[in-house]
Amino acid sequence: MPPPRRREDRGHRDRHQAPSEEEAPEKWDWSCPETRRLFEDAFFREEDYIRQGSEECQKFWTFFERLQRFQHLKTTRKEEKDPGHSKDSIPALADLPLTYDPRYRINLSVLGPDTRGSRGLGRNLPRERVSEFRRALLHYLDFGQKQAFGRLAKLQRERAALPIAQYGHRILKTLKEHQVVVVAGDTGCGKSTQVPQYLLAAGFSHVACTQPRRIACISLAKRVGFESLSQYGSQVGYQIRFESTRSAATKIVFLTVGLLLRQIQREPSLPQYQVLIVDEVHERHLHNDFLLGVLRRLLPMRPDLKVILMSATINISLFSSYFGHAPVVQVPGRLFPITVVYQPIEAEPTASKSEKLDPRPFLRVLEAIDNKYPPEERGDLLVFLSGMAEISAVLEAAQTYASHTQRWVVLPLHSALSVADQDKVFDVAPPGVRKCILSTNIAETSVTIDGIRFVVDSGKVKEMSYDPQAKLQRLQEFWISQASAEQRKGRAGRTGPGVCFRLYAESDYDAFAPYAVPEIRRVALDALVLQMKSMSVGDPRTFPFIEPPPPASLETAILYLRDQGALDSSEALTPIGSLLAQLPVDVVIGKMLILGSMFRLAEPVLTIAAALSVQSPFTRSAQSNPECGAARRPLESDLGDPFTLFNVFNTWVQVKSERSRNSRKWCRRRGIEEHRLYEMANLRRQFKELLEEYGLLAEAPAPKRGDSYSRLREHRARRELYQLKRQHEEGGGRRRKVLRLQEEEDAGSSDEDRGTASRGDGDNVDIQDVKFKLRHNLEQLQAAASSAQALTRDQMALLRLVLGRGLYPQLAIPDPFNSGRKDSDQIFHTQAKQGTVLHPTCVFANSPEVLHTQEQEAKGGEESRDDKDKMSSRHQLLTFVSLLETNKPYLVNCVRIPALQSLLLFSRSLDTNSDCSRLVADGWLELQLADSESAVRLLAASLRLRARWESALDRQLAQQARRRQLEEEEEEEEEAPVSRQEVVALSRELLQFTASKVPYSLRRLTGLEAQNLYVGPQTITTAPSLPGLFGSSTLSPHPTKGGYTVTDFLTYNCLTSDTDLYSDCLRTFWTCPHCGLHMPLTPLERIAHENTCPEAPQDGPPGAEDAAPEPQQKTSALQRPYHCEACQQDFLFTPTEVLRHRRQHV
């Protein structure tokens, strides 16, 4: 026998050589990594049941080591009893046969080096060892199958124990006889998971089940796929925004209501489905109510289509009667009694009342459970809170309590969490430890969590409502309805006798409304009306809603869409409206995308639009963390929040492309939730594809194919990514984990932050990063991010103009006395809401000085008697994405824009006085210019620019719409309707216009001033003869304001004035610099002559270059013509100025 050292030395010399067949059997080293690698190369290839490096591979080696120990133990014992026993027989594990009987054989062929042909990598392995390995592998597969059958038997028992199991045949029979069936079942009866499976078993192969929330789609698809023994993502799949596991083999798909409506928009008859299940109809979400109306119209045209409405036992008769008294199958819910304990919270004194929720009543419940119920009695706690702020307040206190008692794991649950963090609530707590889940009403009906025995009901819910008068979204806290209270209580009695702690009095419960207010009666309807128009369902006013919305809300939405240009005067979709309907975003953000594509700013606008369409990536805890603030400061932009988000996304893409493993660390250091950045990337890609599909954006050129080596390397990298994704879905995605006793709760952290171990070698795999790399071309994103960071100053100015145009008329004016206030006390006013403040996450909240007027002209600087009347050329307005009222009305996502130029370019109503030195925009913002000639020139230039801008946009959209209609008939390329030269010229003139420097004052009109703004209809209706002043526009008397209508937004000389009637008629002698005409003219007559003078040069856009002449003396009502005998000149002077001029000659 060779010495042991020789074997070790040989192993060091040649690591690729496994123990040879000549060595004695006891010398064979199964734990040698090289040996294992050779066997894995031979047996665990890509096409095999177990893949090399997978989690299943690691499990096999653990099983193999146990099998070796077991065999050695059994052999030793048998040798003691019967020394003459043959060593060749290999005992099996317990409950497995000694011989591999065909009755137990798994239906699987195990290939190895002896069956794969001469190219097998393990062909030189000893034959006996190959046979031994194959036997162990077959034992492992049989052992796994036995475990699977055991789980299956348990699963079938659990399914049979559900209340709905007794009603499966009745549901199918009723569905066979009727087109619509209502299935009403209390919480926990199993309707959401079992009804789709009954349909699958009955032979239906195209079933769609809608859910109001994305988290419900994912969790239900996983559960139904597991119960139906369908491989995850095959027969059962889900389809949500940016993510889908749907394939050609999918028979049941869980999808959001919004996605189904998009499918109806493309194919109104829904030919791809046999059965539609509309779940949670009792929640009365906006899109759910609309979907019911669409289905009611669709059913007569699709008699083969079956519809199942699934609801809790709430107002069932409403849904049944809506569908012609459809039959109702009512299923009993919880099987166990629930004790209700009322523990009303004592009202705080008004003086000491704080905005933060008091967590002590919730901690008392945790203490009561600890004192009354021993840890051995399993049962988790579900706490219903109204919102994220309340969850954060209780979470902090509950985690402190849990760290002392070591008997709780506290987990938050709300829609803003990442999917990985939401999935934690389905994991199990360690022995002797309970879960405490702090949830919004997402856990009321959409998500069912096993093991809940205790429920705490705060009795509150936060709902978004829309105030059409103030034009703001209002997130308010309300008492819940009795129906919601019963739903919450029902969560406690699914697995055993439960307890529901209600933190309000029984008299409060009796005063609750029976049902919640439907969403359609309390939210803005502009997106719904736009979708209805694009689906051609007729007049929204006559649509058969299950409960119609308030008529005022519909009219407000229609008026808003007309103002935005999405509907024309006959309420039909315009070209821009039809494109906006295709974009899954708010109307204003859709307009940004369209304008950005026209001005060749598509890449930056795509990023900004995506950033404004997702929740803020900035975490709450980072607001109070100075280190996060310091790390984030270089990314902040003083232009506004969208530009800060723009910088964050571009820098993140650069970080990912350079060192992808550090992107999570980079985000955590800056208080950024990386999950939101992934959402931005997904949404950005979707927007880009939509714009390309509509022809507004040229498709990106195909990437250049590299050499064969680089292509092979790229192919291998993608294959490895797909393998990691599959391992995550098949392994970690299906297994419930055991929670740690003390969760390190970083703000916004998730499994991705800490790393999800999905590989056998212990490497941390960021599954979000894997999906990101599979979904996106990182080189293209990096190129876009690099070009965005190299935008010129002019491009940034034009980009700000595009954002302002998209967001208009969502404007706020700074309070005139903000310069004397603290940062946190800055006040802004919108047209409908006074006293708004900046959201704490707003970049201007920490540096409001950039919004203050920094120069004082024409009013004498600090000697100005009133700050609000000061003249400056740097007045600014804030345009904002949304106005949200919680405890205060907040401006969210703000951009600063120049006031005068923006109002001239964007306002929908512009009124002037006789010399245009006083302008009122949209009836609430007054601009007073120091010089009437500058005012008229700017006004004339803005009219020309607006006309060209709107014309170019309409032509481009109309042309693209025609091209889409004819693309099947005509393949020939057409020239772009708007040439690049035209866009470049328009961009240059817009930049010159916005850069003009004219001193003016800006203020918000009071309510009384706005009421007495116009002169009213006049008896003299002849229009003034001012040829060329307003282009080719013809002036006609305005019927209500007075003055003269110039365009659909401009009314000339309709404002009341406190000046004398003669000052407007005063003329002074003037000589035309072009034709030499010398005669007395008013300022308006002078500009009208200049615009029509035959000798005037025609080069360049008239009025653009000289839109900002040197400031002249302000015209006053006291000024009169004065001819000086001493200097023989004519002036327009007040009496005081006449005396001052005479003194100069003394």
C-alpha cells in the first residue's frame, strides 16, 4: 500500500485528477471537490433534472453524505451480527426498497458518462463509482418523490377542509347554466385559490382572474401553481406591470384590472379568454366598477364567455341585480369563533395632541397576549393601521418591545414595500416566537396570511379623495365601514379560535357606515374618461356604471381633458389624446413625453417621466439622517425635484455598469430605495417602446455584432443569468423561510439589500439585479445616462420649458414675504388653494433662497414700499406634479420656471389693458411691465411661437396617426412632417424668448380684484385698426369680458384701469427707422407700423431678438406731450418731470 503522503502530493501536483480505479475502495474520497466536479459535469448538465451549481445540487450532496454515513453504520452493525455477510450489497434508507423495484421507480432516465457517448466529461471515471453514484442519485430522486407525495396528501386534506370544497360542483353546474355567477364567501373560505382550479379541472383552458393589487396577483399565482402541481410560471402564471410569468402553456393567469382593461382596449371582444373571474368586486375600486360596465356590454356579443364575480358577503344583491339577477352561490367562511374585545383609546387633550400616532395602546395588546397565552400556543398578530406613517410609529415601538421580550418578530406590510419585503409576512417565526404584522388595509381582503390568531383593528383607513374645487388630492383618515370591520375581524378565525381587539367603542362601531364609499365617487376621473374615450364606449355621462359617479366629477374631468388638448370641442379624442390614452401615466406626464420627443429631448424626458410615475425613491428615515443627506447632496439640482431624480437615476445606471455589486450599497448610503429605481428603468423602457410604436421616436439601431469570442461570452453571461433566475423561482421563491428573531430593519431594506442566498456556494444573488440585466440593454442605458449628464445649458433650459408646458396649469406663486421666513415656513399659493407648503422631500425645502427674487429694478431696491410690487426680470413660479393634502397641503415634485415668459407661452387665458403693460394670466396672476413697448413685443413674439409650437405638434401627431393607419398598405418611407431644421429653429427662438430680460412685477390677485377684473361688454364694437400687431389674427369684440378677442386665449384691452381715459389716446412724434415716416403715434400704433413697414428687414423672427430693449420710462396717466423750446425736442412728461427738465436749462 502506498504511503498516504504520496496521495496528497499527487493531489497537489495535479488538481484535475480524481482518485483512480486502481486505488483501494476505502481510499476513494467522495468529499474531494475535484471528484464532485467531475461527477457533476457528467450527471448534472443543463438539460438534466439537477443542474450543476444549483440549490438542488447542494441538497443532493447533503443527502449523499447522509447516505454514506447510513450505509457505513448499517454495514458495521451487520458485520457484528454476521461477519460473513457480503460487502457488495448496499442497504437502502429507511422506507426505501433494497432493490430498485419498477413499482417505485420515478419516471425519469438518469444519463451519465457511460450513456452520453464518447464526449462525456466523466468518461474516465471508475465504472463502479459511476454505478454507485447513479444508485445514490436514483435513491435521492425517489426520496424526493416520496416527500412530494406526502406533501401532496397533506395539501389535498387541507384543500378538502376548506369551506368552498363542498360547493365546487355547484359552482361549475351553475356556471354551465348561466353566463354570470356571483360567488360570495366570507374571508378564508378559499374562493380565490380554489375556484380557478375547479375551472381548470373542468376543462377550461383560458381563465383570467383579476385582482385589484399586484401583490395579490403574485401570491395567488404562486399558491395556485403549487396546489395544482403546475411548475411555477407554466400552467399558472401572473401578469402585472413590467413583469409576467405567462407563457403559451399558461391556462390560468392572474392579472391586475388595469392590464385587463388595456387588453380590452386592443381586442374589445377578448377572444383569448373562456372565463373571466373578477375578484374582490366588493372593494369597489374605480377600474373594477368600470370593468363591470364593460363586461355587461360585452356579454351579449360573447355568449360563450363566462364571468364569475367573487365577493365577500357584502351588498351581494347589488352585483346580482346589475347582471340581470345572476345566481349567487354563497359559501360560509370562517369555521372558528372569534372573541371581540373593545378597547377604546382615550382621547388626548387638545393641547398635548401630537401628529404622531401613540403606539402605547398597541403595545398593551402585545403585553396582554404575552401574559395570557403561553409561547407554545402558536398564533400570530395582525394589526390594521391607516397608513405608512402610523406603521412606522408603531413599528419603532414594537421592535423595541420585541428586543426586550425576545418573543416577537415585527414586520411591516404595505404596497410601497418591495416584493421581497412583502413576502416576509408569509415566512414562519422561530419556535416560541410570534409574528406581529403591521399592515394597511391591503391585508383586509387581498392577502391571506396563514397562522393569524389575533387581530388589532384601529378602526381607521386612509383614502385618497379628489377635491375638484381646490384641484388637489386629499389623503384623509376616515373611520372604516362596518363591512370592513367584519372583514378585519374575520382574519382572526381562519385556523382556530381567534381574538379581535377593536381600539374603539362598540357605540362607534354602531355608528359606522354599512359600506365604504365607492372609489368612483371620490377620486378624479380624468384618466378614466380618457380611457373610456379611447375604448369607444360612448358618452361617459350615459355609461351604465353599477353606481354612477357624481355628474360634477365627470364634467370636471371632461373640461380638464379639453384644457389639456386631449379632447376637442365636440369631446372627441384629438391626436394627442389618442396617444395619451395609450400611455399608462397621468395626462401631464404623457404630454411631457410627446413634447420631449418632438424637441429631440426624448432620452432625458423618458427618464424624468418614469421617475415622476413611481413612488419617491427617497426613504423616510433618510430625511433625519445627516449622513444620507450629505451623500445625496451632489445629486440634488436647484432646478427642481424631477432634475434631482434625473441625476439619481443616471448616476445609479453608471454605478451599475461599473460595479454592479455595489449598487445596493450606493443606494443605502444615500437613503434611496433601489426597488424604485428598477421600477423607473422598467417604466422608461415601456414608454420608449410606446413612443417607437407610435412613430414619435426612432427605433434604436441594432447593436453591432462583435467577434465570435465576445458573442460567446455574452451568450454565456445571459445563460448564467437565466439559470440564476430559474433557481430563484423554483427554489427560494417557493420555500417559506424561518424568520430571524431580531430583524435588522434598515429603512426600506429588503432581502435584496441583505442579499438572497440562492446559490449553493453561498454567494449572495441580487435577483432584482439579475432581472434588470436580463430585461435591459445596459450599454444603451449607460450611453443614455452619459449623454444626459452632458446636456448643454440650452438643452437644460429647453427641457425645463418642456416640463413646464407639460405640467401647466399646475402653478404656485411664492408668497411675497417668503424672503423673511424660515426655510420650513415658506408659503406658496395656487389658483385654488392658498397657503400650500413644500413637501419635506422637495429640494427647495432645504434651499428656498433660489426661489427668491434676487434683483430689484426700477423700484429703488430696499426703499421699495412693498416687496410684492418690486420690479425684477427674475420672478419665478413653481410648477408641480401633484398637490397632496395630509396634515398640510403639500406641493410635490416641483420645478422652477421663469414667470413672465412661461405665462405668455402657456396660459390658457391672457388678458391685457390698452397698451399691454398690464397682463392677467388665467384670471389670477397679474403682471405689470415697466415698458409698454417691451410688453407688446414680447406678447407678439409669444403669439408667433405658440402658433408654431402647436402647429408642429399637431402636424407630427396627425401624420404619425395616418402613418399607423396606412402602414399595412404602404411600406414606403415618408419624410417627417416636422423637419429637424424647423425644430432646431423653433428651439433657438424659444430659448431667445425665455432669456429676454424685462423688468416686471408679479402678484396674485385678491378675490375682490378678480371679481372686478373686466370692463364688460361695450356699446362701441368697432375693433381698433392695428394691422400686423397680432399677426394675421382678426379682432372681434368679446361678449362677456369686453375688449377684443385676438386668439382663443388672448383678449386685448378688456381689463379695467384706474388711469384717465385720455392717456391711452396720447400720441408723440416718432420717426420710423426703416422708412423715415415721421408722425405722432401711440406705442401700439408704432409697433403695428414696424410690423407692417415695407422697408423693415425680414431676416430672423421679428420681435425675438429685440424682445428685450433697454428699459424705458414707465408710462403714467399724468404724462402729457411737452415741446421744449430750449432744446427743440418733444417729450412725454408728467408735470414734475417738466419742472425737472426745465431746471437743466437754467
